[in-house]
Amino acid sequence: TLVKKIILILLLFLSCYIIYQFTKNNNIYYLSIGDSLAVGTTQNGSIGYGYSDYIKDYLKESNKLKGYNKAFTNNNYRITDLLRIIQYNETIKIDNQEISLTRLIKKADIITLSIGMNELYYKLNSNTDNIYSYMNQMLSDIKRLLEHINYFNHKKVFVLNYYNVTGNNYDIFSYLNYELKELVLEEGFEYIDLTNIFDNNPTFFKNNSSFIPNNEGYQKISQIVLEKIKNY
């Protein structure tokens, strides 16, 4: 009868919906881009577990991870390196395939970006001559980088700010982070503020000349980022 057919169709739709609900969680492709923090450089200089690896682990354990890539993270990356890679569509070979950063940005559901620490601390540890001109150039490069990422229509981008382990230079960090936040929000991205927890916190650092945290520090960064991801 017609009623039975309608009931059968409804049950079919209901079963499909239930199957979809059980399987849809595994839907996040996570891309990490950036410098020493993203790649997981340890305080001894080796490559270990970075904050992005802990984020990946959480997503996987929560059955939300579809894929993860951190091929475009490097201990020596500067802002201009990432700009060049995107502008010239440079590739990296992964599993015998040439993969570009632009392709990964298009593919990703969530992106985390930490970049600029290398330049900033190199300048602070060498000399602070013309530091504001130096920072303004950094910010100009970051603006271009964020615009390139945004060109591929990804709004779920989380950008880490700059924490201060030097014990001074507070005006420098305040200026840089204020301007960085403006750029990040302008693109519709999410600004990750590490300042209050990481500034001069001996729990996470061996000395005040290096911004590289210990394992506990990396885990803490991942927790801060994940709180933002969960609320996004």
C-alpha cells in the first residue's frame, strides 16, 4: 500500500541519516605550516613532537581526523620563505608525488600557522638597531602571506602570536602582537594569544635566549589552540 511505501522510504532515509551521523565526524584535514615550533624542534636542536603533532593526536583520538600534513614546516623557515613557496608554487615530494603548499591549503579544513619567531629572536639576540623598521617589514610580509592563504578561501586558519622569553623588550613584543592581531582579524582568521602563559615562564624554557619550549610547553600550546578549534 501507499502508506507502507512511505514508511519504507522514511526508514531508508532514517537509516542513511544515522549512518551519516556515525561517519561524518572523521572529516578534518589538518595542515600545519611554519617554523621551529610547528616542526617540533627540541631544546637540544633535534626534531621531536611539535604542538601540531599533539593537535593531530587529539583529532585522531576524537575520531575527527581525515588527514594531517606538516611537510611545509621547517626549523629555518622565515616569513619570506613561505611567501616564495606559495608565489612560485614550489613543491615537495611526498610518497613519490609532487605536492604544493597551495594545493594543501585548498585541501585543508583547519590550518595552523606559526612564523616569524626565527627572525624576531635573531634580531633581538644580535642587536636592536632599527628594530621597529625591522618589525614593520616582518608585518608587511606577514600581511602578504595571510592574503595569499586567504585567497584560497580558508577561514579556519589559526595564527600564533609572539611570546617573550627575554625578560625585557616588552614594548617591542606589545607593538608586534598588536599589529599582528589586526592583520589576522582583518583576514577573518583566528588569533592565538600565547603571551600570558608563555612570557618569561621558566616552566617551559631552558634559558631566555631561545624561544624553543620543552615538551610540556608544546603540549600547552596545543591545548590553547585546541580550545580555539573546539569553539570555532
